[in-house]
Amino acid sequence: METIKYQKFNETLFTERLSNGLQVNLLPRPEFHQTYGILTARYGSIDNKFIRDGKLQHYPNGIAHFLEHKLFEKEDHDAFDEFAKYGADSNAFTSFTRTSYLFSTSQNIAQCVSSLLDFVQHPFFSTATVEKEKGIIAQEIKMYEDDASWQLLFGVMQNLYPQTALTADIAGSVSSIQQITPEMLYENYHAFYQPGNMSLMLVGNFDLEKIMNLIRKSQAEIQSKPVQIKRVPLFEKKPLPLIKTGTKRMNIMRPKLGIAVRGDCQLDVNERMQYKVALQLLLEMLFGESSSDFQYLYDAGIIDNSFGYEIQLEEDFHFVYFSMDTAKVQEANDAIREILLNAGSKIKQQEKIFELMKREFIGRYLKGMNSNENIADQFDQWLFGNQIILDAISAIQNLSIDDLIKLAEQLFKAEQITEFQILPKEQK
């Protein structure tokens, strides 16, 4: 095992790539009661089209999410029941680019690690169980179709990345999932759930040697199969020009506004952690509750407590997304854009509080270290390499105000900004 020591925090990350390709990352924390484990496949909703053995394969939207659901159900038991038997909570989620399976527990850690690896690496799909699942997922899809916040996000996605897999709901549509068969699930499973396309992260109170030996023994029986696949690029050369605006009407009382900024630069794995923390700090200085612009917009009734923003950073794309409920849609739209397009000069005016903001941000990250779940969830082998939340603190310390000004001027451009509105249905 390789070790990465964090002397300031008295923490050591142990990493090993097994002979079958599985990347194992272990962060023992004996002072904690809870242990959190997450097994991730580099496979998400955008991967429904790929080249296998020289032939283009195209699968229904939502198949990655469907596969996530079905892996829990075995021929003679349900994996959720297995974890419950050991006193553990378990769950899973699918994103645009990843599928993750996780557990948290304060007991029976070895059994939970074994169960996690076992149920993900031994699939069972039958026609009867697949047909049953279609009804369950269809209800989930219909629920999200009525969720105005979810519809706002995907309205924005359709503007940001037109004619790409990013515009499809992660769960697919009611019609697309009807096309899914057990054979399709097995084909996608064997294409993407190879150990070399997966990583395991364990954080908490466990015996390092015991758990590592357990994992090695388990994986000695799981070998990568010679399936040759080639991912289809999300964009042929570069993204199409974004769509500037869009609207949709739903049964809501107050309008919803979504504004997004599309990143237009490619980031190396060694740059992404620094880029993300710089962007987080930049947005906090511009839109945090203590910023003058936020206070003005709030006091003017242009935004309220529904206002929020998030960063979506992936290997091949990234964007910043703002969302809010507001009766003053145009005023909010104009104000957010004005702040973004003048962000560089606004940051220059805050030079006196920059170091204070950095210290506040470091405090937030230090607080986040109290959560094993937070550490494990933010680990992403393909996005950040072996960097974890502990590396973010030194990344913040290394930031200068000029870094934020440069980032603001590079990212916030008028041609890279889009907006989408969800409006109340018109009265007849």
C-alpha cells in the first residue's frame, strides 16, 4: 500500500490498486465511531452510448439509474436487508458520470464491506424483476416531472448543452425505461462494472490490515473481463452554442428562475481541486449572505431564502447554477448577470476582507472533516486523483485575490450565461 500523510491533521490515506484494477482508498480514523464506505463505478447517465468491439451501441435513457436499482435485488434476497441485519444504513445514487453504492455503520464493518463488494460485483437480473422495477421507476420519474425545481434544472441543462446526453433526465423517461431488458443490463454491467473502472473508499474506525486483507481476498476471485469499450465523446469537437433562454409553465404559485454559466476550459486532474475551491470562494464573496449585493437583493425583495447556487465540476464539463423563487424575475435576472459580468472589479473592491474570507472557508472545511461521510462523498479518483478534502485546505491557503479576479474574468462571459424560467400556468 502507498501512504499519503497529512501531518497537520494527523491523518494518513492508504491507497492500493489491486491486480484486477480496483482502486482501494482507506482512511482509518480510530477516534470516530461511524465508518462510511462508498464503491463507485465511472458510469453515469451520459454513458448510454459507447463503442464496443468496434460497433456503436446505443441504449435507452435511464439505463445506468435502472441498473443501480436492480443491483440491490438478488435471486434470493435484497441487499438492503443484508445491511439492515448488520445494523447498517445503505443507499446508492446515479449522477451524469458516476454510480455509487454506500453504507454507514458503527458495527460489523468487515461484514458490511464484504456485502458491499458482493452485491455490486455479482449481478442478477430476470425478466420478472426487471418488469416489476419499470413500474417503480416510472412512478419516480412522474414524481420528478411534477417537481418544479427538478424541471428548472433540466430546463437549464437543455440550454447549456443542447443535443447532448446531458439534456436527458438521469432516470430516463417513462417510455425509455420500457425498452430496457435484462440482456441490456448485463451488457452495460459487463462494459462498465469492471474492477478497473471502479474505486472503493472507506473512512472511519476500522482495522486497516484486517479490512485490506479482506478486500484483497474478495477481489482475488473477481477478475476484469476482456471487454473493449470506447466512450463516445460528449461533444464532437466542442459544445454547440448554448441556448440563451427558455420557459415552461407548471402548477406553481411563484415563478422560478434558473441562471447558469457554462465553463469553457478543459481542466487537468491536478488543476481541478484548486479550481473548485477558488470558484467556491469567488461565489461566496459575490453571493454569500454577508456580501453587499446579496443584502441589497434580499432587502429589495428580489431574492429570498430560496436563493442558492451550486458548482457541477466533471472531467469533460463544468458549470455554475443559480436558482431562486422570485416574483421579480426580470429584476433578478438582470441583477445576477450584472454581478457576474462585473465580478472581477467587485472582487478587487474586497481585497481587505479576502484573507478573512479565506480563514472562514478553511474553518468550514475543518468542520467538514468531522464527517466521515463528507470526506468519502467528496472523494473522486477520476476527478481529483488521490486528493481529498484535506488537500482542499492547502489549496485555499495558496489562493491569492488575483487568482479569483482572473477566474472571474475567464469564466463569467455574457455568451456563456443562460437562463430558464418556470412560470405559473395562465388562468383560463
